[in-house]
Amino acid sequence: MNMCYYGCGKEAKYYFKNGNGCCEKSPNSCEGKRKKDSENKKGRPFIGTPAWKIDGFKYKPWNKNKKNCYSKETLEKMSKSQIGKSSGIGSTIEKEKNRRKKISESMKKNPMSGGLRKGSGRGKKGWYKGYWCDSSWELAWVIYSLDHNIKFERNNTGFVYLYKGKKRKYYPDFISNKIYFEIKGRRKYEEMDDIDKEKISQFKKELKVLYSKDIDPYLKYVKNKYGENFISLYE
């Protein structure tokens, strides 16, 4: 009696052109072949993985900790390749390590922090006469206020609010004459997401939220005086 080529221990009933016999008409139905295929797949790159990602890749079973999927040498190359390419990354490896260490320590000391993140918005950002602006809308508001001698300052105080049972902190953009100002990149209240609605509705001090129609007068003033490309005023 000829045994199945794939080692399942059963009799070979079907034979192929290469002479190998199998217990099943379709080899993929054989328990022995499925077991061998499973063993062979362990430690291989995932199907569809680009070739450039395989270089330096430390082969691993699919269910192993992902932290070990790259070799030490590859991780070091990846880290070096990003240095100096982004304003958020240290110019040297040592500076980058220190930057990450400070972020980690800050998060441990104050887990509720995270609302105030300079540069986290999507608009054109930069400094104008000592004031940081996260968008062109904020820049227009700052320019208008300075030109009209309106005293204000960037707000650095966080206010606790609850969202889905968890405590978070909300940082309005500016404060002027004890009034807090929030400059939103939305046309109206209904377009904000739930978390923005919650932080604003729970805010206990006087707050003015400036939407698209509210910021229009500031934009018109700045564009008329400094031109359409007023963001070039960033330092």
C-alpha cells in the first residue's frame, strides 16, 4: 500500500503527473499538506509585502510581538533617514531621544494633557510678532487685534471637561479682557464633531467661538491692508 506523499498517514488514492500520490483528489483537502503549508508560512513576510520592506526584515510568525519585526540595524537606518526632514524631529539622534523622553515624562505627569498642541491644526501656521498662529484665520484675528491695540494673549490654561466618562482638557485659543476666544475652522456649530461640542458646552467661563461668518470681517480687513497673500507675514 502506497502512503500519501504529504505524510498524513493515509493511503494514496490519487496520483499526479510527478508521480506523487495523495489521499484526496485535491491536495489542499489533505490534512498533511495543510499542516506542511502552515509550517512553511511561519516566519515568512506577509503576502503582498513590498520587496523594499523585506530587506533587513526579521522574519517572524504572524502572531509574534510587532516590536520585534524589524532588526536593530533597520530601525537605526529608519531613524537616521528621518532626522532633519520634519520640524518635529530632532536634528541629531541624541536630540531626538531627548525629545521623545520629554514627551513621555510630560504624559506621565499629566495624562489629561494633549488639548494644547502647537502646530496640530491643518491651516498655515507660524509666528507673527511673538504670537503663534495655527491657521490663517488665527493670523487674521491676531493682526486685526494688534492693529487696533486690542490687548490679548495666547491661552495656556487647560480646563477640564468630560467626554464619554473620561476627563480631558480644553485649551481655548486666546484670551482678551477676561473673554476666551476659540477660532474654529468651521462654517457653523453643526459642523463640529462631538468632542468639540462637548468641550464648548461644558466651558464655564465667557467664551466666544468664531466661525466662518464671524471671522470674515477680520479676513477682509487683513486682505485689504496686506493683500491676499497675508500669510507671507509669518516670521
